[in-house]
Amino acid sequence: DTAVSQTPKYLVTQMGNDKSIKCEQNLGHDTMYWYKQDSKKFLKIMFSYNNKELIINETVPNRFSPKSPDKAHLNLHINSLELGDSAVYFCASSQNQGGLETQYFGPGTRLLVL
Amino acid sequence: KNEVEQSPQNLTAQEGEFITINCSYSVGISALHWLQQHPGGGIVSLFMLSSGKKKHGRLIATINIQEKHSSLHITASHPRDSAVYICAVRSKGNEKLTFGTGTRLTIIP
């Protein structure tokens, strides 16, 4: 069984569109994260939610809005997509607000904005 | 200049060789992490260090807090070690997480 799953795996869309990426974890973890990895392989944390509450919000444009309907899901909605949003987006989860060493990563969603 | 620098950016070696990947950082840290990203994209945490040295199988990670430097070593390298290795540091105080750009390792049979 997949521990942290993301859909879709690949997403190709045009500038200006609105899109969502879904993340689900079946580990019973309390904390979920979104990371962005750009074309130079730079990973950067975007958001962290603990029990459906936002605890980390790095300087991410407000076009990005995470939504956590329950603690097993953390979806990422992106409005008015821009070329610079092209990246791989990774979801992760951990029990409590664990450090990076305790986080389980999803397989990533490769977003290409044309 | 990035707060976390890795070297080399790319490394190709023959199977069996001893591998060293370096990570230097410029801020005070509470912890340093080494991650492995497989060709398919999956990311796995290898080590968390705050001092000294850790070993797991053929992997060894060391850190020198005074010199703000960490190394990841792989002994008896194998093609399945081919991956991108990423260093990340957690800043002391604000606990901000900063990632290096990664080192792409290719082990040739």
C-alpha cells in the first residue's frame, strides 16, 4: 500500500489556468507538507499543516492555497498558473511535527506550465 | 550565494569506488540532513546529524560543526546507489529548512 500518494503524477497546462494537486497519506500522521523542487533540483518547503491547521507558510505567492479537508489529505490549489510554477511538487507527512528525518515523501507531481 | 552548497554537482564513478559528497553551509544549525532522491523522483531521508558521525550500511555521514561542513561517504559503491543526494540544514533559532542543490551520482557497472 502506498504510504503517501499524489495525483496527478504529471500535469501539463496553460498559463492562467487554475489547477489542483491532491495528496493523501494512510499512515495516520498528523502533519503534512508541500515542497517545490525547481528545474535546478532546488527543494523548498512551501507549507506545513498539523491536524488541518496551517503551521508553516513560507513566502509563497497567495495564488497557492493549500486545503486540508481532514488530516489525511492536503491538497494544493494553484490559481492563475505562471511559467515559473513549472516544477515538481512533493507532498510529505510525519507523525506530529517531526523533523525532515521522520517525513515520508510522496512520488511527486511534475507540473509543466506552457 | 546559497546558504547550503554541495560539491560536486555531478559525480560519475565505477562500481566499487569510494564516494564522497560534500556539503558546506553558512548559518548556525540545529541539524543537518542527507536525503536521497531516486531517478524516479522518490525522496528518502538517509541521515540526520547534529554532531559527529553516523553509519548505516555502506553509508557514512560526518559533520564538523566548527567548520560548517558535512560529508556523505559511500563505500563499495553500486549502480543502485545512482541517485541525487541532497543536503539540508535546519537553522538554529528559526528552525528554517534550507536545501542544497543536490549532487547527481552515477555509478557505472
